[in-house]
Amino acid sequence: MAVDFFLKLDGIDGESADDKHPKEITVMSFSWGGSQVTSVSGSGGSGAGKVSLADLSIMKNYDAASTPLFKAMCLGTHIKTGVLTAVKSGANGAPFLQVNLGELFVTSIQISGSSEIPMESVSFSYNTIKMQYWQQDETGKLAAKSPVTYDLKANKVS
């Protein structure tokens, strides 16, 4: 199934011409994850530590957002909000996944070029993350599932 990804960043425009995502960054792929360190004692007990969340990394074509992103990285400027949206083809442009990020920083930019438009890998750290998923039934109707928000500073899930 074909999927489109868009990233909307506060104060940084991309080149998306999509009706529902104008001037957002068109994302070709993204990567994100986390890990939970646990310990198991000899007596059989176990415990969890603080979760470690990875930066959100995106792959995109070099575009209008590229130089503002580079500037933000060089200056250490924080970006107030970011929203990564995933849209299934044929779902009338409705999102099935949305990741809202707060207080982002550009932590890494890698550019690679060939005979095509240069590609960029851009990574962001963040202080808050909210994940929302919409399940699609057999008729195509989308139903929201409970969102989860994590505040890294407060180490709080809601």
C-alpha cells in the first residue's frame, strides 16, 4: 500500500503541493525508536529504568527547507513544534499516523548526491512526543485509538 509522509515544522516551509499539507516537507522515509533498560536480579525480581528515545530521522530531497534546517542546526535554534503525518493512498488524505513533537533541535544533517536531486538525512531531538494512530476498517472508515504522550523532561507519560 502506498503511503505519503509529511513533516510540518514551525517556521520552516517545505515544498509539498499536497492540498492538505501545503508547504510542508515531503518525507521519503523516517526512522524512530526507543529502548527500556531493565535489570533482573538473582532473586528473580526485575526493574525498569528511564526510557531512552532515539532522535527522529527523516530522509528527504534537498528542498526549500534545507538551508533553514542547516541554519537551525548551526545556531542550535529550537523549533517550537513539528508534526509528522502518514497518509494512506485512497484514504481521502486522512492520516493514519501522526507524531507531534515539541521543542525540536536539528541534531544531524547528512547530504548525499548523485545524478539525481541530492538527498538529506535530517535528525531531530525533542522534549515531548505524542503518537496517535487511526485504524482503518474494511469500509475505509478511520477510528482513532488512544494517543500516548511522553514528556522527556518530566519523565511523564499521559
